[in-house]
Amino acid sequence: MMLSTLQRRLWAEQKKSKHRRIWLIPFAFFLFEALWMIWQFTSAHTEELTTGYLMLFYDLPIINTIIMPIMVAVIASRLCDMEIKGETLKLLYTLQEPESFFDCKYLAGAKYLFFFTAGHSILILASGRIFHFGYSLKISMLIEYLAVTLCTSLVLLALQQMMSLISNSQIMPLTVGLAGSFLGLFSLFFPAPLARLVIWGYFAAFPCVKMDWDRATRITEFYEVPFPLVGFLIFAVFGILLFIICRIIVTRKEI
Amino acid sequence: MSSVILTDSLTKQYGKKTVVDSLDLKVPARSIYGFLGPNGAGKSTTLKLLLGLIKPTEGNIRILGQKVTQKNRLNILAQTGSLIESPAYYGHLSGKENLRIICTLKNVPLRCIDQVLAIVRMTEQQNKKVSQYSLGMKQRLGLATALLGMPKLLLLDEPTNGLDPAGIQEMRELICSLPQKCNMTVVVSSHLLSEIDQMATHVGIIDQGQLIFQDTLSSLHEYSRSRIILRTNNDSAAMKVLKQSHIPAGWSENTLTLKVHQENRIADAVTLLVHAGIGIHRIYEQQMSLEDIFLHLTGKKVSL
């Protein structure tokens, strides 16, 4: 069977990850979120379950802000440290362009994020069925949530991949991922212009649901807001630019 | 003999420091080209320049008759194999799995794996994880990787580094067999004269980024032809007598040297000196070692 150059390179990238069990990383994070949902909804009152989807679309982006930067950092690190440890770049760059290597590595990492996001949609749909949420799911809301989660994690992946490939040790990129998780969470309490500077906080920067908590009645009310499409598109463009910059940094580095 | 590698004023600078200085390499086809120089002379940088891993500040490179550009670099390198500094490998995979990845990237049939494993004598260890390999086995795997697809040109940077004496011998035999067995040209860099002496057919000596010698190994050995040293009680008078009798001789560093090798000419010189009343303390033959030649060429003592 004749394979195209790109197919061959992607296949090689796939084979490099053999025995690494990288899929366990997103699976562990997925399991954590599933357990959190089970705990959340089994302890919820029946009236709270009526707004189950709205609650999910409010809470999940915040949880993603905490866990996703770490998950993306670990995936990028697992994929890249084999190249650093084995000093393979000096061989690989004689077989493929550095740009192509960066792209294939990125797609290998993106694959896990696609599966993780797809898993999220199943988790949300399953929660609705199992816990009998009151209102039906708005597909547009689900798509918006998945788009923000995937897009933000893909932007972070470019950044983490760049750091993992230019560092001799994976401590620095993993520390940045961990610090990003905290910074992202804190950025939710920053003034909007300052929060915009923290890319780890973008998981929760485009809400389609907001919350109103009444101090007197101690009742939380979730309500829909229009999705900030323009802001999201600007972020997506910024993400593409960041990817290009990261790619240039890695490919310009002399071996 | 056509040249497989030709460089023209190849230069690499890092800031103000010139690491490779106007190098004009000429590597003949089917030769084993020993690229010799002390540590830090610019050998690895030169090989990386040839492979396009770093960009030259100045100069051109021609490999297998084609000028190397950013566009055709990979097409040209498809006909080369390389082992730079240390073997590249994925430790969590077996030797065979490593070779499979490179086969895929090189677009070489998977059946080549068995062939290269046999050449480097690694058939039995092919299913073992590379992280469990000894350095020698990793080095042999690196060579097997370079041999995949039987390239026309092989660039090996210090391939015996870190190997034990038996491993060095084995690697050396392997490299020496390649031009005949696989019709290849091999460029092998080393900082060890003895190693190059035992492997190479051609030699390039680099020091401080400059190529100070490039020719066949036998030409290099020309330098090492023996000299007849005379110890007399009056060197200046002896020089005068020899000069008058048209017997080539030289005097430097307090040593009188006869530049003749025929036994009868040496006997004539001794007779002349004795008749002239010059006392001869000693007469002996001195062989110039490759190390001496290297020191003579570089003009200084370097760590070898």
C-alpha cells in the first residue's frame, strides 16, 4: 500500500508512542470529571437537577481551567521527552522538515484532546439521561462549550509542545502547566482586561451560562447568555498566531 | 575519482567566533574519509552543516553532485545516512521498532531491517528494549539506522566514542567493510589519529575550524618517512662537509638529519665525516609518528 509522505510521518509519530500509554492521561482526567459529575448530581436536590445542563455548562469550564492546563502539559511532555531523551531530532531533521515534525507531533497530541473533548460530550449527554435533567439539551450550547474547550486546549498544546521541545528537562514545561492551572483559576477573579492576558483562563472566558447567587435566599440561579462569538474568533486567530510563533521558535533552534 | 562531497569556503560563525572557517572539503567516491581534529576543532559542526542541521554563514555544499539548498536538502539526504555525536533512539521501543519508524520516514521497505541488523550483528537483540542496550549496542543500532536503505554516503561522527576496545575493533571492521560490501562512501570523524590511521583511505585534518591537510592517507604517511639522525661532536662542520659533497642534509632543533635513505649514500656520508675528523657519537633512524605529523601540521601541542 502506498502512503503519502504526510501519512507516513503521522504513522511514524503514532508508532513512537507505542508502550507509552499516553491515552491513560486524558482517560484519568476524564474519569476524574466523571466522578465529580456523579458526586455533584447524586448529592443535588431534584429541583437543582432541572437546570442540570446549565449547571454543567457553568461548572465544567471552571473545572477545565484547573485540570486542562496540567493535562495538556503532561501529554505534550510525554510526547516530546522521548525525542529529547533519545536525542532524535538530529536524525529526524535529516528525514523530514523541522516544520513537518512540529506539525505531526502537534497532531499526535491534538488527537488526545479531540478524544477527550468527544468524551466530554458523551459525559454531558449521559449525565442528562442518568440524572433526568429537566430541560432538554441545547445542541448549540454543547457545541459552543466543546469548541471553547478544544480550542483553548489546542492553543495551550502549541505552547506546551514548544516548551517541551526546547527544554532539555521536562521540569520547566510541567511547572508552567501547573502554574498555568492556578493562574487560570485566579484569572477568573481578575479584572477583565488583566484576565485576557492569561491564556490558561480562557476555558472559562467565553461563558454561555452565568450564575446568580442570592445571598438572602441562598438560591443559585443559572441563566443563559449569548455566546461571545466575536471574542472567541479573535482568540482562535490569536491561537493560530501563537502556534506559528511556537513552530518558528522550535524549528529555528539549531541542533 | 569523482567527489561525493564538495564544499566551497564553508564557514560557520556564532557571533564573532568562527567555528568552521572557509572549509574546502573534497571527499572522493567510495573512500573512507577520516575527518580528524582535536576536540572542539569543528568536526561535528562541519558534519551538521553537511546535513543541513545548522545553516552555514557562508559557502556552498555539493553532495552527490548536487548543490544543497533548503528545497532539495531532504531529497539529497535521502541518499545519505548519519550518526551524529551519539546514537538517536527511542528507549521505550525495541531496536526493531526503532528501525521500523526510520524505515517509514525514509520510505524504505521494512525488509531492509533484517539486512541492516545482520550487518551490525544485532539480529538477536532486535526485540529487546533499547533502554536496556549497552552503549556499544546503541552505537551499532545507530549505525544500522544510518544504513537503512543502503545510502550512497554515510556520515559518522566519532562512532567509537564510549565503546570498549572490543567494540571499537568491531565498529572499525564494520566501517572498513562498507565501501566494498555496500558501495558506500564513508566520512568518519575522530579525534584519534590511530583510529583514522586504521580505517581511512583519505584524510582531512581540521584545527580551529580550518582544514590544514587533505589528501590520501598514504600522502599523510609520506610525512612519516624515516629520517637518519646523526649525533656528532661538531654539527656545523659536519653540515659544511656534507654540503660540499652534495649530500642532502638538514640541521634544525640541534639535530643533524641526513635526507638520504639509500644505505650506500649513508655509508658515504659517514666515511666523509670520519675522514674530515668529525667524531660521530651516534647514528640512528627516526620514524615520524602520525602524532608528530599532526603536531607539525597544527604547529602546536593539542589534546589528542
